[in-house]
Amino acid sequence: MSYFIARRLAGFLLTLWAVSVVVFAVMNVLPGDPALTILGIDSTEEARAALRARLGLDQPVILRYLDWVAGALRGDFGESYSFGVPVSGLIAERLPLTFSLALSGMVVTVLLALVLGITAAARHGRPGDWGIMLLSQMGIAIPAFWLSMLLVLLFAVKLRWLPPGGFPGWGDPVAALRSLVLPTAALALVQSAVLARVTRSAALEVMRLDFVRTARATGFGSRHVLWRHVLPNALVPIVTIVGLQFAGLVTGTIVIENVFYLPGLGRLLFQSIANRDLITVQALVMLFAALVVTANFLVDIAYVVIDPRLREARG
Amino acid sequence: MAFTRISGTGLAGAFALAIAFGATAASAETSVSIGFQQEPTTLDPTSDATAAIDGIITHNVLESLTVANESGEVLPALAESWTISDDGLTYRFNLRQGVTYHDGTAFDAEDVKFSFDRAMADDSENPTKGIFSPVESVTVIDSHTVEMVLKNPDAFFLFNIARGDASIVAPESVDQLKTAPIGTGAYRFDSWTRGDRLTLAKNPDYRDAADVALDKVVIRFISDPAAASAALLSGELDAFPGFPAPEMLPQFEADPRFTVTMGSTEGEVILAMNNAKPPFDNVEVRRAVSHAIDRAAIIDGAMYGRATPIGSFYPPHGPAYVDLLDTYPHDPDTARAMFEEAGVAGSTMTIRVPPFPYAMRSGEIIQAQLTAAGIDAKVENVEWGFWLDEIYKKQNYDMTIIAHTSPNDMGNFARGKSYFYGFEDPDFTDLWNRISTEADPDTRNDLLRQGQEYLTENAIHGFLFQLPRLGVYDARLRGYWTASPVLYEPRASMSWAE
């Protein structure tokens, strides 16, 4: 098992390195001069040259890449071209929000999907099942940004129960939680639709197996059988999808943060691309890539924990 | 199944709990919350051209020697008065006494010299360094008198030094301009939560502090028009001065809680043609394009009718405006005949459009209009960085659509072939030199009229419309600007109606 983990770890590091090369290369062939973007079209060439020199953009590409990697390894992602403050600070400032949003989105997605999926499986072929499947079909079809707008119109504009967007910071926990309700709902409703369907079919698959009939025959209640016997055995496909969805959730926050004008990493990425703040974009793309790669790594580890058979097979 | 029912109730309960805490707080009457579409990345107007910096900081936190009002007139700010020598070369500024910065230090003539020298230095990153180019020297006469000597007379000097680019800063606090600027204005910088909001607080020591009604100005950054609209409707925002979506205005106009404004700006929207490149080096082709364009249809379609057409490169509200709208009446048949005459009928012309709603929408309509005149017109939507690189720097384009938002920018046509217009005519350059050095306003306006006529006559570009400044305000708000003659707007005059 340690061999398995070590191999995954090596793959993990290799992927990150490859990402760093690709990201850096892409950033450097992108058209657009950061100095011109910052100083605007009425600036003089002289002023732009002075800014480029200060940002180190007049150095050779290889040197800049090495500088960047050396810095990143020390946790120093350089100074943002456009904000003029350390990139690590910008990220630290916004990480808590994106993290809270992704976490609450994930928790609500999983809870909602498991409850709906298992319920549908238990009522297989009956109206409850059809209702849930119909709802989840709609959830898959509806884009998150559109659902967001509907939620805002109803809960913020019409009923005025919740703020239409923005994030006041964790200094005021109640206000912070209130401002996360709609974004979380918009993220989770769409994501849980897919997961609910997967849960349902995985559960149905398991319910056909002999040991479930045996469990029932032993006299366990149907609720007990579903949650203690069916669900654990249906977990492998569910966890696979959860892992994939985590990537979707992280990128989903980019859209959601823009619709709800939340000051998170997604919005920072958006702004930085528009500002040609290449050094910030690099750091953020690396961070997002690292998150996704880490999630996949954890899913692989999770398989081993969930399914004892894999433990032996993969040694 | 009992379990799901319980968990369903639990979820609903958690939602209800989150909702129950605190209804939306009514906005206090001593603060205002203003929406901005663009968030600045730094707060230093002297090193970054982002318009939002001026909109927030200039003449609110930082002040300049002079200031323009809503009609573009120059008024005293940190300079209480000034005298100009007869040859128009020497400016003597008498500075205001007893002014202090927000950190308590005193403002004096050395700060003025420092600020100008800094902007004019060789390694200066000032985005409009050009406005300082006429300045020969800045001399401190005494603690509250400064003399500036110009190399040549500059008609726009007093107007230009009102800009944020010429903000007066102190050497002691210059290092924090980007993140927490310290100035002399009616508001001091309070806090900035990047990505969300920036707060300005009233400066109790301001010279006219008694007249400043609002204690707090909160700027909220909302880029998505639908989100901005929801924020206004829900009462989260009190004002949105540069509202980005004209199509969403009718719902605000129908709602008595709001006032909708349409003011003028200095932004001329043009269909720029690459004058250096065939076929646009041929004046007849450019004239044919001008005939092919239907401004009314563009304004209706792209701006929902909310814009003023222009026939040349000068704002319709300016004192020297000439109406040249009928020089090239919209006529696809005339255009087609002229394209045929010039041998370009049926050829391909590509409009490379930057990612601004006015430009993208206008692009599609102009494409249809050129097609109707027998041109194989194509639209290529490009991203802003690409536009700056390919079109602005490398002049690699046929046509593009762009708003020129600087005041007094007819001088663009005197920037030579290396400017992205690809246009140069020594006669026009001479004319512009006379305009920019003419001290007498009447003579200058005459020359400006000649300039407009020249540009229209030669159909350098397709002149489309003046970019409007659309605003949505709480109907009880007072003291804001409808028009936008400059990039800044002092908020000290804002108040709530009783």
C-alpha cells in the first residue's frame, strides 16, 4: 500500500511540474502587454518601458521561469503586476471565502444527492422515483448562472430575505452565512442533480445482490438495510463522481463568485486575466490545478479505504 | 420513509435559521453605497490609467491644483488662485493655506514641486505623461506659491492638471499611494476589501467639512449587469453611476424608487479604419463606408436609443461643436456605387471588436450595413489584451470599434503614422499645434471647428455616437453628476433628500 501511495505521490508531483511549465508557457505566448494594459492607450512608450523594467518583464523567459519556480517553492509567488502587493497575500485574503463556498457546496451536494438518490432507489419505479428523476433531469439541464439569477430574483429582490450578493467577511458570522446561502444553493442544486442519479443507479445495482436479500430476510428494517448495507457497497462509483465533481465545484465557484460578486479566488482569476496580471494568473492556475490533482489523489486513496479488495490488489 | 422526511425538515430548518437572522438593513441616511462595474487594482491615479481609480480617489481622497466641475469648467482646488503671464508661458499658483493631509501633516509648495517632478521624471510611470510635456520647470517661490514655466503655451494646461494624473501627494506618504492613499480631500481612505468594497470616510478637518453631508461612501464592485440590477432593486445599492446595460433601464424608469439619468461623456465611439492599409488609404473608400453606416439604427440596436450621434470627432455638448451629421447621409446604393468605383465591391473587410458591449453590438449592426452596401464584412470578437497588442500596437486590422474617452483628444489625429489610426497629414498636425497653443477661447473654438470639418471631409473614420453615461440612482439622492466631462467625480456634494 505504501508503494501505491508513493507512486501516486510521484505522479502528483510530476503533474504539478508539467502544469507549471504549461501555465508559464501559455502566459508568455498570450498576446497583451501588461504595461500597456495598466497604463492605458494614452501612455507614452517611455513610461511603459519604465514599468516593464520594474516588473522584470525585460528579462529572458527562461530566467523568469526559474525565478518564479524558485520563489513558488518558498511560498513566494512574486508581486502582483497590477495590485502591487504580494500574490500570496492576495490569495490568502480570498482563500477563506472560496474554501467556505466549495466546502458548503460539497457538503450540501453530497447530503442532498445521497438522500434523493437513495430515496429514489427505494421507491424504484414509483411516483417518488419519477419525481426525483424529473427534478434531477432539470437540475442537470439548468446552467448554474441562470439558476443563480432566479434565486436572487426570488429571495433577494422579491422577498428580500437574503442579500443579492457580496460578502461582508467572517467578522460578522451571521451576515457571512446569510450571504453564502444563495451561492451554495446555486452550486449544490446543479451539482447534486448528477450525483443523485449516480447514487440511485449505484444503489439499485447493489439492491439486486443476494446479500441485500439476505439482510432483509434476517429481519432488518428497510431503512437499516438501505443506509447500512446498500449505501456502503454503492460508494465506489459515488466517490468517483464526487472526486470529479470537486473539480467542477472549484471551477463552478469562478462563475458563482462573479454572479454573486463574491471576493473569492475565482473572481480574482477573472480580474487578473483581464488585467494581464500574468504572475497572479500563474499562481492561481497552479493553485486550482493543485486542488484538482490533490482531489484525484485523495479519491484514489479513498478507494483503498472503502474497498478492502483493492488494498490487496494494488499491494 | 421517515428518515428522509426528518432530514428534509432539518435542511429546511437550517435555511430558515440562516434567513431569519436580520432582515435587510435600511441604508443609514449618512452613508451611500455606490456600484462600480470595474474594480481598480491599485488606488494610485498617478501610475495606472484605470478609470475607476479616478472615479473613486481623485478629488475625493487626493486633490489636484485645479478641479473641473460637471460642465468641464476649471475651478480652484489646492491652488486658491493663479496668474498667467501674457505670453502664456508662466503660471503662478497661490496655494491654499492651512490645508493638512489625512495623516495630519501640512500641505505646502514643496509637495506640489515633488508631485510634478515625480510625474515628469525619466523613470515616471505616469499614464498620461503627455500632459506634463509642456512643463519646463516647477519652482517653489515661497511655502504657498509655486511658479511653473512652460516650453510652449498650452490651452488645456489648467484643465489637464485637474486630472488624477496630476494629484498632489506628499513625499512622506507616496509609497502607500497604491494601497492606502493619503491626500487632502473631503474623504479619507478607510478600507478596501478587494473584490467586494472600498470605504471612504468623511475627513473632519476638510476646509468645507460643514458642507459635506455624507459620513461614509461605500463603493461596491459588481461587474455583472444582472447582479448590479438585483443589488439596486433589493436596496443593497443606492446608486450605479456607470450602469452597463441600457436594456435593463426600462424597469428602473418604471419604478418610482429610482431616477435614471443619461448624461454626456467625452467618449467618442468610432468605427476606426486603418488609414495606412489599402483600401482604407483611399479617401473614397472611407467615404463610402461613411455612407454605408446608419447611425440611427446603430444607436437603436446597440444602445437602445440612448446615445447622441456624432458626425465628427468632438463631443456634441462642447462649445466648438459643429453638426456634420448630414455630410454622408445613409445610403447603401451610393455606398455600393462608390465601392464599385474604387474596385473594392465584394471584397472582405474585417471588424475586430474589443469586448465592450457597445462595441460588440455596434459591430454586428455595422457588419449588416456594410453587407447591404456590397462588402463581405466580417466581425471578429477579440479579447482586450489581444486588441491592445494586435490593433493598438501592431496596427494589424482593417476596422475596429472603440470609444476615445479622454477630453480634448482630437490630437490623436496628430500622433503620426505609428498611432493605430495609421493616419498622418502635416496640415492637420499644424492645425492641432495651433489649437493646443491658442490661448484665446474664441479663436481656439474656431480652429476646433476647422478640425472637425477636416476630419469629416476626409472621413478618417466612421464617426458613430457619443458614449452616454447612464446612471441609476435612488430617487432620494441629491448632488451627483449626470454628465461625465472628466474621469473623476467629487462625492462631497452628495446628500439624501429630507
